[in-house]
Amino acid sequence: MKASAFSYARATSVSNAIELLVAHGERAKVLAGGQSLMPAMNLRLLAPEWIVDIGGLSEELHGISVNGDRVTIGALTRHADLLKSVEVAAHAPLLAEATGQIAHPAIRNRGTIGGSLAHADPASELPACVVALDATIIARGPAGERRIPATEFFTGVYETALATRELLVAVELPPVSRNSAHFFGELARRHGDYAIVGLAAQAIVENDRLNELRTVFFGVSDRPQPAKATASLIKTAVTPASLSQTMKALGEELDPPEDHQANGAMRRHLAKVLLAQCISKLLDRPELGAGGRP
Ligand SMILES: Cc1cc2nc3c(=O)[nH]c(=O)nc-3n(C[C@H](O)[C@H](O)[C@H](O)COP(=O)(O)OP(=O)(O)OC[C@H]3O[C@@H](n4cnc5c(N)ncnc54)[C@H](O)[C@@H]3O)c2cc1C
């Protein structure tokens, strides 16, 4: 199938892109890497009247910078750039590891971090990572710039806190603490497929304890879902029994959807498996990983 007819405007600057969005409102869609928007248009799931192409705004929107301990990633930074970046590897290895799981090289060469976050697919890797990292999403619109905590940015399936007339311009990551550790895992039918269930976690590990822990599941809800149950593992000596208790509580907390890939019970089970793997890796205690086995 081919996309419906649309008008095309190539933005010449971020201000110009916002002017175009203001002019065309709900009838317009921003085009970044096109890896989600174009398939959706070709399948006629979306039929915008106007396409506002921001692909030429690399000078303003592309790149990774480190200011003090903070890393800022421009919206047009491609998945492939994240994978190559020494800054991302040093300051946000969780993001680098997760990006390696997105689709295939051809898609990673075109897809952008801004597009992935604005698209807000509940099975996507990067939305869960920015929530786990406690990042801030920077949006710009006719009224100026807005900083939105990643924890408040995702509001539903393909829905975010961005207004129609706003552009996502960057993502800011907080400083990495000493002794920080991460885990990223996803279970998919084939490498490169969207995850059935995934888990992004960021922690501070000191003296064999998890002094901080942020665990965010994806593929289990309409948006990235931080797990409340894992709070019981913080600042205590984790034992197979306490992990098992937490896994049980996690199962009660999650209410995953059913689709053609898996039913809710299977997703709940896989989430528990990932949690056991996560805690085992973070604490470097292989015996805890067995906690996820049926
Ligand atoms: C075969 C295939 C497999 C894939 N597998 C995965 C996968 O495993 N995991 C995964 O996460 N993704 C996957 N993707 C999607 C891919 O990662 C996309 O690149 C990404 O989701 C969107 O980035 P984009 O730059 O291409 O955005 P686009 O397709 O250009 O835009 C996506 C949406 O975001 C909006 N948008 C884009 N940029 C901005 C901005 N700066 N401000 C405001 N709105 C904006 C657009 O209007 C549109 O609604 C897959 C895609 C394909 C085709």
C-alpha cells in the first residue's frame, strides 16, 4: 500500500519547524528518521495532511555533548550514533546496550532517539531506558522550552506529554553516580524484533547491596512501567527467598496485555525471569539468576 497524498515542508530551522507546526496543527506530523512514521503512513494507519521534515536540522538537533557530568543528546541523533558514542558508553552504558537491540543496522542508521521517544511504542527499548535513567526530555514550542521528566513523558500507547505544536529537541541524562551499574534484557522471538517483554534497570551497588534501584519494564503496559515491587530489594542483603518474594509481588503488580505474541500470564512469567537475571547480574551473584526458572 502507499501513503495517502500529503503536502511536504522541509524545515529550515527549529523555529521554522515550530512555525509550520503552529500553522498546520493536528494536520501535521514531524518526520525525523521516518522508520516508524513512513511504515504507519504506507499502511494507512496515519494520514497526515502535512509532513514537516526536520531531517535537515542536524546543526541544531544532532549530536551528543557532555557538560560537567550531564550528557545531552540531540533529538536527531541516530541509533547508530548512540552505539558509536564514547560519551554514551562512558555515561549511559544502559542506553548503548539497549540501542544494540533495536531492529537491524539499516533501521538504526536512520532512526533517531527523538523519533523513538516521540513515537512512544510501549514495546520500544529507549523509552524504558530514559525512565530508568531518570532523564529529562526537552521540548520546544511557540511558548519556548519545556523540561519534562521522562517519568511523566509517556502517557499511553503512542502518546506523550508533547503538545501538537512542540518539537522534542533533546534528552538530558543526569550525572552517573559512582558505583553505578545497569542491566538491560529483552525477550523477543527473533533478534531485532520488538520485545515481548523487556527490562531496563539502573542501580548503585555498594558493599554487595543495591543502594539505589530503578527497574522499568516494557512490553507489559501501555507505557514504560517502573516496578514498585523491587523497592523491597534496596539496602538489604538479597537472599533467594527475598528475591522470590519480590518476584511474586511483581507478578501481582503487573497486568500485561495479551496480543498475537503472548498472553498476560506468559508476559508476567517472562518479567519475573528478567528480574531474576537483572538482580543476579547487578549483584554479580549467579545463583540468584536461577530464581527466574520455572
Ligand atoms: C522493521 C522495523 C523494526 C523496528 N524495530 C524496532 C525495535 O525493535 N525497537 C524500537 O524501539 N524501534 C523499532 N523500530 C522503529 C525505529 O527504531 C524508529 O526509528 C523509531 O521508533 C522512530 O524514529 P524515527 O527517527 O525513524 O522517527 P519517525 O518515524 O520519523 O517519527 C516517529 C514519530 O515520532 C514523531 N517525531 C519524530 N521526531 C520528533 C521530534 N523531534 N519531535 C516531535 N515528534 C517527533 C513523528 O511525528 C512520528 O509520529 C523498527 C522499525 C522498523 C521499520
